[in-house]
Amino acid sequence: MNEHGLNCLKDLKKKLLGSNYIDDENNPIKNILMAKDKQYYQDKKGIGINSDYCRGYRGHIENYRVVDEVFKHLTDNKSIEHTDVLHSFWHTYKALMQLERPDLFRPSGSLKKGNVISLEKPDKTNPPEIDNRFPPHASDKYSVIHKKYIEYYQYYFPEYLPNEVPEKYTWINFLLYNNDKFSEVYDKYPKLNDFAKLTHSIGNIIVVPKGFNTGRGANDYGDFALKSLKIFLESFNAWEDYVTKFHLEPFLEGDFPISLWTGHLDGKAGSLPKNKIEIEEFLENVTSSIEEREKILLKKVKDSFLEIEKQRRTDF
């Protein structure tokens, strides 16, 4: 692994986006939004010995060969079959945008078929509750903005749309187009930029059992994921070894996953943060844990390569 490979492990979007990656402190949100849209990808296509990936779909950067190299150093070069990004950026970002801009993302009204009533601005004193059903959306099924939202923005917020709205205008298009306008929102959460970079750090990628990614479903909060893994692995006394081998201690308090905000692990797995305090607590916990684990893993990799290089020189 060369110096460029090691540098990419701090934010694998550098590899995914290539020359589209914006390498400054003011645009990590823009980078992570571009990572949601294939048109910005500049890594190698296809699967094979010359591609960037060892398995999975393009854009799932936890499946990069460079990631496998790291984990093979922790497993005596054994094959790694399944990996996953532990802490998702999107769900908390979605809740944050709904919280700070209810006028854009929590309008009153319905999108149900047969309901012809237009969307309206929410009641400032009592807006609808933060919820997954509201935008912004990133999943394939809901990625294109519903025509009622387009009409809503054209009437109330025309400055948030281009002069000519493409036929299939996505929420990612909308967020990227208005990225500069949202800087006032982002600035309220100093750790948000850090998390945007750290989301695709080696410190936020874990080795998981077969079927874990699918079984996890829409629950992208890592404390619940680790809680499920703990229950599963303890059933055959493998939890402690798993934690030690893959250096997951920064995500734990004692032997149990750290709750990402107060009371989160006591609630429902798919619940979103509901207020600024919960979002700030999440960002503090998640960034500090990922940073700590990233340092551990990068040191392990560097030490390993130095040892290999030393051995080569000795053999020569």
C-alpha cells in the first residue's frame, strides 16, 4: 500500500470521487452528497483483478481492495467476505435538515394518490414531527422529487430551484444546488463536517457476518448494530475476540455499545434524533469514536508495512 492508499483511508470518498473530490475544510458535505450520485464517481468500474473493488456494487466503498488490505493485517491474511459502514451519515443529516428547515422539508399536506390539495408551509408553532417519510430522500424509490414538492418550491421558494427543472430532479440534485445556502444550517453543528469525512474513514468500517448488511435493513445507527452483533457473537463466545481483533473498543463503554445519544438504545432501532441536543450528542460521540479507532488502525497498517519493508531489505 502506497502513501496515496493510506491517505485515502482517512476518507475513501477521495478514491470514489477522484478529481471531483473537494479537498478543503468547507466542502465535506458536498463530497458526501456527490458520493450518493454515480455521475460523480471516478474510481474504476467493474469487478476483477484490475478494479478498485473486491466485491459488491460500485459506490459501496467499504468493499474496496484497500479496505480489505487493512483487515487482512488483523486476521493473519485471512479472506474478508463482508464489510459494512457502521455509522451512517444520511439519517442524522436528514433529521437535522428537517429540524432546521421545516419550511423546506416538513410542509403540511399529503402526497397520497387522489389527494389534489397542494403542500403548504408548516405551522411555525407546531410543525409536523421529524419523520422518515419527509425528505430529503436518497433511496432509489424516493430519490426523484415528487411533483407536489416541485410545485411547492416554485410557489414559496423559487430561488431554491434552477430556472429549468430537469424532468427527474432528485433530492441529491436539490441539496447540491443549494449547498451554499445551507451553510448557515451546517455552521450550527461544528462536528457535522468532521462526520461527513469520517463516515468513509477506515475507522467507521467493520467486518460483519454474512447476511448482516441485509438484516440490518433501514437501521443505520451503529449502536444498535453493535448491540445485535454482541448478542449474536456471544451465543458462541466470539464477541470478545471480535472486539479485540478489529479494535472496536472506541465504540464501547466497558463491554457494551455506547448509546449514540441519551436514551437512544432504549428506544426503537430506526428512530431519528428529534432535537438539536440529541443531534449534537450523536455527532460528538460518533466523531470521537471513529477518530480514535482510525488512529489505531492506521498505526497498525503503517507498522505492518514498515515491518514488511524491513524484512525485504534484510532478505535482500
